Amino acid sequence: MRTPAHAPLVATTRGGHVECIHYGSIAVVDESGRLIAGAGEPESVNFTRSALKPLQALPFVEDGGMERFDFTSHELALMCASHGGESIHVATAERMLERIDAGATDLQCGSHPPGYYNATGTYMPAHLHWSRLHHNCSGKHSGFLAWCRLHRQPLATYLERESPLQQRIRDTVQSFAPDVDLPVGTDGCSAPNYALPLTRLAYAFARLATRATPALAAVAFAMTRHPDLVSGTARSDLALMQAGGGDWVSKIGADGVQAIGVRSKGIGIAVRIADGSPRALHVATVAVLKQLGLIDDIEASPLATTADPVVHNYRRLAVGRIEPIFELPSVPV
């Protein structure tokens, strides 16, 4: 086991003094995969977590699943989602399952309280009951089941690493990193998950953003057309794609992973915060966008709330700040 050579990316302060340092790495690549800017160790191998979801949806699109089950961009967006369990997310997942003659009990993602309440800082009603449909990965898993129906594969084994579905997904991921021996682990939703060099994750999102294939174009269109389905109220991917005005395709991953593709510039960005801190990830991501000249007035954008640099205590007193402490090389994009 080798520890990546991450660099200090974000500092938190309290009373004007540094309290925490968050280390990580950044990779910015062009459409060919060439590194054009970075920090830390851009080639470090990191689990992609939910940033992998657009790639996991590709086999279904490539094999004609959209047409077979009359799915629209709404369903495809949810397949790529880490959603908040809002009513629109649950209804879309239910619709997907109905069209493939499956049910919520076929989902093997587990269940958790809807993320909406944590994201918005509101209290969850005591009477609320949640199911597997509220899990943030229910759309991805519904898409997995749809692929199995499309190919007449059993539903019960869809998460097994040696299943036809998961082998097809592995081949898809491998196509973006043909020279990499992909480490594999189990994600929070029990699906196989792969680790990639940050440069390769960024390359995948550059290809996604630029619509390099018809399937990638379909996924990118769905994500940028329906960021509310990919993400949800008060969540970072919604803010990022709204700020990008359709030009940025964005997907966060648990434990400090963020990937973004920028269509107009033909670039991909991958950010990794080593300790998994979401607040450090949001601040670092916005700093990358700002240093690349992709955004100027953050306060006037949807990113103002998700990347708030002020640290508040429980009385809402401002007690410190969260600030980027890295500089990317000056490379025009």
C-alpha cells in the first residue's frame, strides 16, 4: 500500500489561525488526456465512488436500452444520480422499475434516510418512512436491473463482480484507462467500484462533456438537462451544473471525489481530497474553476452557498474560514 504524494489544498482557520489542513490532488486534462494543470499527484489512483455513475450507465445506452424500455433523458439522468430522495427522484425510480417489470425489493442498494433533509438542514418528519427507492443510488441500481432485463439476465445476481453486467461495466471503465490494472472494491451501495488515476477520471469527463460518442452524448445531455435529478435541492452537483449553464457536466463521489467536464474548453477536471472532507472538496473545486478562468463572480452564482468559505458555529456566528491554499500552473484553457 502506497500513500499518494498529495499536497495541501485547503486550510480552515479559526480566530485567524490555521486549524486544519486538507491534502489532496488535482488533475486537469485536455480531450486527448494530456495533463495541462495539476496539484499534488495527478496520477494518484483513487476510488471513483459515485463519480463513476455516468460510465456505469453507458452499457445500457450503448445496447439500446433507452429505446427498448421507452426511457427518456429523465430516467437516464437518474441512472447517473446521487440524489436526495425527493419525491421526483422516488417517482422516477418507480417508473423505471415498472417499465422493466421489477420492484423496489429487487434493488440491492440498501436504504437510508433521504439525503434531502441533511442537505437542506431541515428536520425529517417523524412519521416519514423511507425505502430503497430513497437511497441516493436507486436510479443507478434501477438502470442495472434494466440492463439485466434487456439481456435476459437474472436480477438476483446483478451485483456479482463476475456477472455479465458488472464485467461489461468493468470493460467500459477499462476503455478509459487501457493501460491501468483497475483496483476494485465495494461501494457504499454494494456495487463494484473501480479506482482510476485522477488523470484518467478527468479524461473520461472530458470525453463525456465533448460528447465523444453517441452514448456519451446521451448521458451528457441527460445530466446537464436535468441536474435536479442527478443531484437535488441544495446539493453541489446541481449548483455546479447550474453555474455552468449547460457547459459543465459534474459528478461528485463520496469521500472527497469530484469530476467535471467542460464542453466549451474540451477539458476534464478531477479533484480528490484525501481525508474525504466535503467542505474542503467544494472549496477546492470552486478554486480550480476560478483559477482556470471558468468562473469569476462566485457570490453571484449558484455556487455561493455550496462553497461558502465562512465557518459558522451552532449560533451561526462566523468563527473562521475555509480557504484554498494551492495555485495551479498558469495554463490557458
